[in-house]
Amino acid sequence: MSARRVREWPLAAGLSVPLFFVLAPFVWLLLSSLKSEMEIAVAAPFSMPDRLLFENYLDAWNIGGFGELVVNSLVNVALVVGLTLAVCAPAGYAFAKMQVPGGEAIFYVVLLGLTVPIQAIVIPLYKVLSALGLLNTLAGISLAQVGNGIPFGIFMMRSFFRGIPDELIEAAKIDGAGHATILLRILLPVAKPAILALVVISALSTWNDFFLPLVVLISPESQTLPLGLVRFASTYSTEHRLVFSGTVVSFLPVVVLYMLTQRRFTEGLTQGALKG
Amino acid sequence: MRTTTGTKADAVSSILFIGPALLIYGLFTLFPALDTLRLSATDATGLNSQANFVGLANFGALAADATVGRVLLQTAQWLVLHVVLAGGAGLAFAVAIASLARTHVFFRTAFFLPHVVSLAVVGVIWAKIYDPYFGLLNGALDAFGLGMLKLGWLSDPALVIFSVNVASSWQGFGIYMLLFVAGLQNIDNSLYEAAEIDGAGVWQRFRHVTIPGLREVMTFVVSLALINGLKGFATIWVMTQGGPFYRSELLTTYIVKLAFQFQEQGRAAALCVVLCALAMAITVAFNRWRESLR
């Protein structure tokens, strides 16, 4: 790299300063979430709590109904990831390796969706969900999120399958395998990089989505974590200890999951972003 | 499209393969996109009202609306800020950590942490950071004896766009950093060696090897940052709702207000068309530019 000449430890020490500023909000939230209301008001921002008030978390969890929010978010992510894979893998395979009547034109119409911001189509989308009786349901929001993610998913799977030699597929056909068998038994097992990228990107964007839930999920029982936290934070805006601990509950699981899987996570995100 | 494995039976089963995806895409993306175009030419107001065709009148009304002018200008400011702050931080940290060996993964992982947090949660966090009384920022300024720098970060109309953008860019820079890191790994090491032999210093190597080597990634990051900026919504919605006095209103937040609060669906749809056109223009322009670099 550019810097075989730059020495590791001085640079690492220098980088710790910006890193402190980047991570300061997390540290401040963690510390403050364990303080009393009084301490939050008067003590220095990064002081250690007098006593670790874990009951702040218990209170926030119960008052904010975070259990329900987490379950809703998990169901939402599972539906979106599962359905996205289930429809994009076969479609990507078909566009890459099968003769689709009008395939090229259809593919470009799908690609068009890559450039359409979700906010630009929200008015009719709301009406469609309403007409199908899917407003205020996790099924409805998941379908809308899948629909919005399909252009990327198909593009991703198609690029991957195009890289697989035709001879492999011809050989399987001679052995009497149909397209479904080829896809399930031969291609999916080798498509791990593409699937990883698709899973990471669709899971993260669904877990973090705020715009669609805001418009579609009106009643608290059906809301997902980010929306629920925002509602909670505005309802209890003066009880800082609750808002702080609720906020930590909202980001900590993903942060921990990311740290545990950071290599695959990074690979998936980078590959996905570069292909998309 | 490759047709090497094509037969007639293929054509039939291919429809089964793409059918489900097309159905969901058609119902929840393509149809709404086309219907937005139709709505933009009507005077639709409520969610279930009878709408009449009005041609381009909605676009005329938007052009005459001073708030829309402000919203477009602020959206442009927002995009520039995001490219500079998030893109700039991404580049700077990528270049710095790329020259690390043993601590590379640690710094890459740590700097990326904000990006896994939902923008809505980021909004809640930074609203607290900017809180005039309990906030981290003013509290820290006090602690360092810099109390005179305390500002109403979210209440000052001249400052609010910048303040919220810092929050969004804090969350956003991680992905740009990863893309730059990937780009840096593709630069041929022998170029650096050659530059060193020619007596180039750190800055000269950066200027004449790193920057040209990153050109393609850079166009990609800038276009991604512009698109992400254009879609920016959650932080503004959570932190300011577009206020004070529309001074942090963006295209996206104004669309939601027009459509769901003011029930001005026709005009909102026209603004949606503008948003979509901007996103497409950015994508097409940057794809052309990137191809011209190859």
C-alpha cells in the first residue's frame, strides 16, 4: 500500500482522535442511559454514572413496548429477506440463462426501478396497499419493501449467474435436470457471494427503514423498531433516561451483530454497492 | 440476452421463473411510478376524491410557489453538504486506514459502526446531542470553557440544515469509506514504488497516484452520495420536521407534507416527478461520465 513508509503505531495513535469523535455519541448514550435524571442534568457528559441504573432499561422496555417492536422488526426482516431471495434468484437465473420472450425489454423496465426513490411513488403505493387491505400490516409493508428491492436483487443475481459457464448447465440438462433442479442444486450452492450481499443489504435496509413504516404502519401494535423509538422519544421527550436507554436498545443489537460478523458483513455490503 | 440454452419449453418455464418477481415489482413499484405520472396531471386532493385532468398546471403552481423554490435550493445545499462531509470523511479515513496493516480491520470496523444505525435512530440520537440544555455538544463546550460557542443548533434557521446534515453524514460516510478502501486495494502497488524511486513524498504520491487511481470509485461514490442525499428524509423528519419556518425542508419531507398533511395530491405527485427526474438525471449523467473514464 501507499504507505509502507508510514509507520503503523504513530498513524494509529493519530487516527484515534477522529475515531473518538466518531464514536463519542455511542459512549455518551451508553453512559447517560445508566444515569438518573438528576445526574443527566448536572453531571459532565462523559462522567461515569454514580450507580449503574439498569432499571432505566427495564422501564424503557416496558413503557415503550420494545418487546413487540423488536418482534415486529424481526418478522419484517424475515419476510423481506425470504421473499426477496425466493423471487429474485429464479428471476435472475431466467434473465441470465433462459430464453425469456421479450427478456431484454422486460429487464430494462425492471432496471428502471433502480433509480426510482421510494418517496417518489408513495402516494399510489399507499392506495395500492389500502385497496388490498394491507395498510397497517407487516405483510403489506414487507411486500412494498420487496417490490422496491427487486430491481437490485434481480440485477445482482443475474450478474452472478451470467458468470457461470453455460457448459455446466448444458451438462446438467443432458443428465436430465430441469431448470428448477439446476437452480436449486447446482447454482445456489455456488452463489453464496451474491446471496450474502443480497441478504446483508436487504436485512439492514429493512431493519433500518423509517419512511415506509411511517406512512403505512399507523397503529402502535404493528410498528417496527425505528418508528416505535421515534414515537417513544417524542412522547417521553422530557424523561431523558428513558429515551437514552430506549435508543441504546434500538441500536445495540445491530451494532453487536455487525461486530460479530464484520468480515462477511463488509464483504456483502461492498460487493452489493459496487454491483448495484 | 444470451439464448444458448433456449428452447420453446424454456420460454414457458422462464415465465414461471420471472412471474412472481414481476408481479410484486409491478404492483408495488412500477404501477405506483406510472400512477404518480398520471396523478401529477390531475387536481386530486383527498385520498379518494374524483380528480380532473389539469395538464401541466401542477408544475406551473409549483414553479410559482416560493416555498418550492426554497425547498429545491435547500435540497441542493443538503446534497453538496452530504457529498463534502460524508464523501470527504469516507475518503480521508479510507486513505488513512489503507496504510495500516495490523490495526486496519479494527479501524475499518470501528469507523463503520454509525452506518449500521437506522437514520431515524440517528435523528433521535443527534436531537439529544444538539439539545440546548441536556445535549452533549453544548455540555462539552461548557466543559472545555467554550460556552460562548454554544448555539441553537436546530433552532437557528441559518444553521439547521448544516446541523442535521452532520448527523446524516455521520451515519452515511461508512459505506463510502468501504468503497474507497476497495478502490485503493485495486491500485497497482508498483505505481507507488515507481513514484517513491522518483523521489515523490507522501503528498505527491497521494496527488499523482492515489487520486488518479481512485477516479472511477470517486465518480461512483459521488453519484451514490447524491442519490442518498436526495432520498434523505428520516433525520430531518425526526429532528426538525422541516422547521423552523421551512428552513430545513427537503423535497422528500415536503412531498410527504403536501400529500398526507395538506392533501394536495396532484401537486405532491408533480413534485414526486421532479424528485424522480433528478434521481434519474444524476444516475444517467454519472454512468456516462464513468464510462468516459474507462
